[in-house]
Amino acid sequence: MMDLGRLRALHAVAVHGSVGAAAAALGYTPSAVSQQITKLERETRTELLEKRGRGVVLTDAAQELVGAARQVLALVEQAEVSLEQRRGRVSGRLSMAAFATAARGLLPGVLADLATRHPELELSLLESDPYLMADLVARGEIDLAVVQDWPNTPLGVPEGVARMPLGEDPVDVLLPADDPLAALPVLPVEAMAGRPWVSVPAGNICHDWLVRTMREAGQEPDIRYHVGEFETQIALIAAGLGLGLVPRLGRGTLPGSVVARPVHPAPSRRVFALWRQHASRRPAIAAALDTLKEHWPQRVSAPEPASEPASEPACEPVPEAAPRSR
């Protein structure tokens, strides 16, 4: 009989595309995942991974085995849900994922409260991209994900995945403190016409939103600086090289040379939780959703001056393998 843990390791490599990414998702080391798959190869007398360049690919036999593993893992999860519901206690494993700024600005308090209130609950967290997390939840790789989208850039949710809105995350314009626009308490979109922008690279959900928002206002944004790190964006804005649109959640503090101003019409991104519909009966899912709702109002507030820049990306870059729009 094949070992369930080894099947889980192979399935994770298939889902995440590499041994390293599978290890991060499972909370193991890459060597531990490789050992699991090596043992599965001996157990099945079948080659499952082939080296290709610096990485590995699944063999045809492995692809077939992954399909069977997916069904087995789904059945195991259903049994675990039933047992957990019968016990009526918040226990077992709960794997969560979140985009970077939510992982920084929201999840630490949520995870700490869950760990304190429910000591029998084994928690894990994966930082990922919204474009990827919905599929990870649907495939059973993650139990619950915190994702984001925009009204004009909606995120597709697979069949069988439930969603719960947490709230809206307002977006402000960041600009140099000595910029004439900084004197305005609220910046109309028209006032920013013709100004250069600092943004994340194309193919990112936040970049796509900026382009669509400005076009809807009849403007083509002049994006001159494409950088992924929030700290770098802040440095460019502080140097007077452009404006930036940045959500408040997890933004951290700003240097005195940069100010945040609300925009009119007010843009905001939507933040919500995803989980598999058939897992709604799990006490752990219910506890996590309640704790997320409890913490959300504390995390999104008005912009405030500060002394140090944050090192977090303003928005999360989409891996090359992810689709660019949904």
C-alpha cells in the first residue's frame, strides 16, 4: 500500500511546479520532499521525476499517479472533516495562505489568536499570489486563503470554492511632501493627468488595476518606473520621480518626505477569504473566519505620517506561470 505522506509530496510537486515550492507549501525542507518521492519511486518501482535543466519534471507515470493521489487526498479530507465535526472541537491542521501585505498586516494577529484560543489546532501559512491561491484552495493544497481583487479587475473563483468578504482596503496616492498636489486634502483623478507613475511591473493585479482605473478616467497612465519592492517605490517617490497608488493594508510607515492622500473617486481593493465549500462544516474553518472578521476592522485605517519606510512590496508580483488576467 502506498504511503499517504509520499503521495501528498508528489501531488504538491505537481501543483507547485518544483520540489522547493512544494516544500514551502507543505512546511518541509526540500530534502525531506525529495526523500519522500525517492521512497515512493522505490515503493512503486517507477521513475517519477526527471531532471530538466536546474529543475525536475514529472514523468507520464507520475502524472497518472498524481490524478489518483488527488482523489485519495480528497477522500481523506472528507473523512477528517467528518471526524472533526463529530468531535466538535477546533483541532487538526489548518493551512492558510495570503498575499504579501495581508500576510504582514493581518495574519500575524489572526494566527496568534487562533493558536492561543485553540491549542489543538496546527497552523501553517504560505505567502502567495491571489491569481494562484484560488486554485490552491480548489485543489486542496490550502484550506483557507486571504485574497484580493479590484472592482474592475475581478478574481475568478473556481467551482466548489466559497468566499466571504472581509472588507475594502482603501488606496491612497503617495507623493513627495513638497509636491504642489500635497496641499490638497483629496486628489481628484484629473489632477494627476500627465504625471509620471511608479508602479509594480506589468502582469501584476495592481498594475492592471492602475491602468484600467486611469483609462476609465480618460487618461493613459505614464508608468515610467516598474519596481516590485515597496521600499524602492517609496525611494523613487521621495526623490520626486513620480506618484504611486498604494493600498493601506500592510503598507507600514512612510518617511517624512512622502505623504499619502486619498483619491476621488475613491479607489479600494476588495479583500476576502476563500475555502472549499464542502469543508464549511469544519470547526477550524469557522473559527478562522470568525477571527479574520474580528481582526479586519483593526488593520485598515486612515493614512498616518511615520518615520521609516516599509520593506514590503506595495502589491504582490504574479509568478510567470500565473495567468495575467481573470
